[in-house]
Amino acid sequence: MKINKVNPEAIAAPVGQYSHVTIVPRHAELVVLSGQVGNDKNGVFPSDIEKPICIMHWRI
């Protein structure tokens, strides 16, 4: 099963390992996660660096 990733030349290159377009074969299981941030259930961002990372991993 081959997954194709495409980045059209007409738009800016994506950041990091992302792709603008991903083509997944028919009948494949597809799970998409995007935009995970470290705020708590009330929308508050913790003041330290470790807690938001834990929150993001818990959500995934």
C-alpha cells in the first residue's frame, strides 16, 4: 500500500515534515490528527513547558 504526498510548486512549501496533499489508497484505514495544542479542557495554557506536552500526548 503506497501513500503519496504532494506539495504543489505554486504554493509555499510546508513546514517541517508536513505535506499539503496526502493521497491514501482506497480501503485503507485513515486517522488524521492535526493542530494538537497544550491547553487544558478550560482553554488555559499551563505556565510550564512540561504540562502542555503531557496534555498533547494524552489527547493523541
